[in-house]
Amino acid sequence: MALSDMPRVSLAQLPTPLEPLARLSAHLGGPTIYVKRDDQTGLAMGGNKARKLEFLVGAALAQGCDTLVTTGGPQSNHARQTAAAAARMGMACELLLPRLVDGRQAEYESSGNVLLDRLLGAKVHILPRESFHSETFDSALAQLRDAGRKPYFIPIGGSTGLGALGYLLAVEELLQQSRDAGFAPTAIVVGTGSGGTHAGIVAGMIRAGHAARIQGISVSGKQAEREALVARLASEALELAGQGTVNAHQVTDRVSVLDQYVGAAYGQPTEGMIEAVQLVARLEGILLDPVYTGKAMAGLIDLVRRGEFTNRDTVIFWHTGGSAALFAYPELF
């Protein structure tokens, strides 16, 4: 099936802005930094998942499904945007949210994304950490089918080859914007979690024949496992986009993930994250989040300070949203 013929719904306000971070660039004294504002996709406070969900929800509706089911931690940005997509399409939504982050305060399960999930009409199931496995999801789907529903399961983060198509196409948008602005990016920096956004960017850059460095900053997981995940999803996206069988080395050579900015674990604060969130807020008036973009920006700042990006570079930071989660970390800020 041609990419243009794939089932797709309209959820995101596109194109999202591409803006210079002039004050941050001057403060760091290194490369020229731009931000791709996918926090401005418009679906329930915005975020990167809207692009993925356009294809995933399109597939669900094409299959006659009436209920979206997905998973993630209680403060999952993906869960919030899935709930919003379900509301817009007149579908039910079930969120299976294991406690994946230890040691959080009471606000973690009542404010931020969890509050918005409930406001959007989703049925929220806060589960113990040990329930985060396929048997839990299969059981929930079976119960919905027994009740006469037609559920469609979306993996964590919407990170499948199909979901990654949203970012394969986003690369076309980004490159046109950079051409219109009169520059060519030498690098893209993005947070790497479930891998679909990073994979779509890799696939899109390969498809476009663009040589810019694509640097993932892990927010969960070790370098090798994240790189393998991103490479697999990128290959799947390229095949779905009609690129045929993709040379494995062509993909793996473009995948790079750094894991030294994760900190103690997924969702756990780091000093670098706190600095990055405060710095970007106070220099640029832009809100990052404590789980994804805060750690990704901490990585970018450290790379600039260590001279890996210099004044010869033009770096795009891909802002994937998530600022709703700030309200679940009030003690940090």
C-alpha cells in the first residue's frame, strides 16, 4: 500500500513551528540551536504522539474498532494524547498504567497527565509495576471483547513501524522549513524512550538522503538496547513507506543513542535535567518536561559544553512535549 493510501486521521496541527533558540545559543557559546516545536501539535496540550496516533487511530478505525487501549507509566504523555484522540474520534479509551517510577509523591497519580486522562474521559487503571507485561494487556483486551467491544491495542509510546511513519513524514516538514529559513541542519537531537519518534526521524532522513547527525538521548534503557530498538522500528517504517527491503547497515549506521543522561532510572530526576528545564524556561520562555525533553536537553547542553557541537554546527532540538508532567514533580521546581 502506498504511504498516501494508508488509513490516517487528522489529529495534529501541522506544520509545527521551527524556532531559533537565540538566547540559549548565546548562553552556551557553541552551535546555533533551533527547536522543532512538537509540543505545539495541539492535541490536549500537544506532544509528539499526535503524529503517531494519526496512523495508529486510522488503522484502528479501518478495522472497525471502537476502543483504544494503551499503556505507559501514570504520567505517560502518550496515554494522555491517546485519550484525547479517542475523545475526538468518538471512541472509548482504556489506559493501563503500571507504577513504573518509584518514590513519587501523591501528586504523581492525581495531577498532570493523570488528571487530564480522566478529564478526557479515559478509564484509568493504575496498576502495580509487576503487571507491566503482555499477559496483563491480553487479559484486558479479552475482557473488553467479552463485553462486546472491539479494542485496538497501541504499544507503549505508540512506537511501532506504523506509528513511526508520523515522524518519517515530519522530516519532510522539517527540511522544508529549514530550507525556507536558509540553513541546513548538521544535527538533530531527540529524546529516546520507546523509540518510535527517533526511528521515524532516522527513516525520514534516510528517505530524504540527508546526512545530518541524528543523536538520541536515552531517557530509559541502555545504549545497545535502545539502538537496536530504534533501528528495528526505522527499518519497519521504511518498508511500510515503500522503500523496499532496507540494507541493515544503512539504518544502523544512522542510529546513535547516548545513555549517560538517564540518571538512576526512567522518570527519576537528575541535576542536569533540572538545570536544563530551568535554563530553557528562563532564557526562552519554553517549557520542557522532567522525564523526556528535560533529559534530552541536558544531553544537548553537555555535548555543547564538551565541544561535540561547535559554532560550525546548526543543531535542531526536537521538542516532543510533555510539560503536563511538570505538575507531578512540584518539589523539583
